[in-house]
Amino acid sequence: MTHRRAMLLMVLVTLLWSIAGVVTRHLEAARGFEVTFWRSFFTALCLLPGLLAAKGHGLWNSLRQGDRWLWMSGVCWAVMFSAFMLALTLTSVANVLVVMALGPLVTALFSRIFLGYDLPGATWVAIMLASCGVAWMFAGEAGPGFSPAGALVAGCVALAGAANWTLLQGAGQRRRVDMMPAVLIGACLSALSSLPLAWPVTASLHDVGLLALLGVVQLALPCLLVVRLSRELPAAEIALLGLLEVVFGVTWAWLWGGETPSSQVLSGGLLVLSALAANELLGFRRRQAAAA
């Protein structure tokens, strides 16, 4: 797989991730941990037959004989699936997103410390600019309703994501570690841990259908794809491109949620897109120079 194709597929991943907000706007009764439970449940329900069809009995062998890389990644996926919804119950969406914008910076530090991966200076600049862009998008709304506990939980999402991208890159370098089952582990852990907090369930059939859509299209498929892309893209680049989820999410809310973005949101989104485009362009020129 070429770097260009991997980058375009990562953009597709963020596009699929970003539909969560606009879809949940149309839920009738399901809220909070019930959304987390059903979404993770349907993610696991989709992944189990899919991975069995692809791997057969090798799936059980991977789970039974999986090393710490696999299970640590599974725990990271579970935290990412669950903590985001918990953070939203404790503080505003703006506060959550501003804290999570630190993810690429943390990922770059983890890659440097644990994998010895050296990032070009331009990528560090792009990370800082893109993170500032997300912070600027929501700075006007981030103050009201601030909760230290909510910020701490949102920070756990950013840390778990950074750890997961670093683990996936490390496992990709080793090649012999199959990390696909880690997504299934994460979905099962998330569903089991959120069920007691979601009980008694109140979701209507309409809600269950929408959450099934999220479980399959918004989590299962893109998460499997990002595991594959971790073999081609550096962890910091995955996290950096992941900020597109915020930009796409605002766009979906504008087009289908009736939420018109402010000029501050638009200017912040433009800064994010400019930083990502400049980073990819400079990376393309570096690869061309190296090939020459």
C-alpha cells in the first residue's frame, strides 16, 4: 500500500468516525451509557462473525495466545469507546473536544519515547497548529460548564488513543502480531462495563437501529481499517489526521443537524485543514527526495 492510499483511507476512517454526533441527535430515548452499551454491543456483534469468517479458528488462537500488545490495545479501545460518553455526561462537548485535541501531541511524545521514532520538525509544527485550530474552534464554548472530572476523563480518551496508536505502530513493525482481535476485545469490555450503568435500557427500536448503524459503520469497520493502516502510517500521523473527525463532525451537524457553525468554528477548522494539508505535502516532497 502506498502512503498516499493509506492517507486517503485514514481520511475515510475519520469520515466514518464523525457521523456519531449527527446520528445520536436523532435518538428518541437512549442516552449516556445506554448509547455506549448498544454501540459497543453491535460493534462486537459485527466483528465476531466477520473475524471468524476471515480467520476461522485462528481468531480463538489469537485471543488465547495473544501477548501483552494485543490485550493492552484491547483495553485502550475499551477506554476510547467508553470514556468519551462518560466525559460528555460530566462536562460540555466543547470542553471534551478541546482536551482531546492534545491527542496528536501526546502520541508524538509516546512514539518518540517508546519507539524511538523521530518526527520531522514540520510535523511537530503541524501538530501544534492543528491542536490550536481545534481549541480555537471551541474556545468560546469551552469555559461554561467546565468540570475538572470531565476534563480528566476526556484526557483519558486522549491518552488511551495515543497509547493505542503507539502500540499498533509497534506491533506493525513486528509484523507477527495480529492486532485485529484487539478491536473485538475493546468492544466486549466496553459493552460489559457499561451495561450495569445503562440498565434498565429504554432505547426504542428506532434507537436500536441507529445504534446498530453506529456499531457497524462508525466503529467496527473504521477501527479495523485503522489497525491495518497502522502498518503504513506513523502513529503521530494517524492521530493528527484523526483531528479531521472534529471538522467532519461539525460539517455533518451543519448539513443534517441544523447547527450553523460560527465564524470562529470555521476559521479554526480552516487552520486544522491547512496544517494537515501542509504536513502531507511536505511529507510527499520528503519521500520524493528520498526516492531520488
